[in-house]
Amino acid sequence: MISITKDVIDQLKVLDQIKDDSSGALVLFTGSVRNHSSKGKVEGIFYEAYEEMVEEILKKIEKEISENWSVKKFIAILRTGYLNVGEISVIVGVSSEHRKDAFEACNYGIDNIKKRCPIWKKEKMQSGNSEWVEGVMISGE
């Protein structure tokens, strides 16, 4: 399951969705808004995405994972809109028979989401200033 949403990401719901009785391993990565950056104290972040392109890239990542690791389920959910400190901006979950595949596939998933997906973020600082944050360049898409 892959999706982009403006809704709050419920990690317990994702955990329940990723469970599989044939799996002995489940890895769940959550990325959340932290309270600081190199610019200072952060109040929140506004996320914007080129949704159609992100969905296509997520499908490619999901396919690559299924081709390289023995996984039962893969979930990636990205959130857009304004998020406060502590809110989940991205979640990636993998279930597999063994932990090595689950850890490696989950790591590959989040690394490639960060590297390949056209997602922009604007930090709102506690000082009242807001600034777009330079991200990773899209490669190979």
C-alpha cells in the first residue's frame, strides 16, 4: 500500500496493516517533524509534493523492493500540508519472514523516498520566519 495524504498518519493502524501471520519480522520507520533545524527552533513544516510523480516513484520503489528482498507487505505513506513538531510526515513499513530482509527493504524504501520523490518543505520557525528548505535532487526519474 502506498499513498499520499493530508490526514494524520496513524502508526498503530499501519502496524496492524503490515502484520502478516507468515512473517517473523516487521520493521516500521516513522519520520516526524523535529523541533529544530540548522536555521534554529522549528514550530512546524509545510510539505508539498508533485503527487502524481510521487505515486509513480513509490510504485517503482515498491517493485524494486519486491524484486530484491523477500517481503510479504510494503507500506509507504507520505503526508502533505502543515505539520506541527512531533507529527509524522512519512511512514514506511515492511513485513518479511526474516529480519534482514525487513530491515534492508525498509531502509531502501525510506532512503529512496528521500532521494527520488519530488517533495518540498517550508520550515516555519519559532521566530516567525518561514523558509523553503533545500532538498535532495531527483535522480534517474
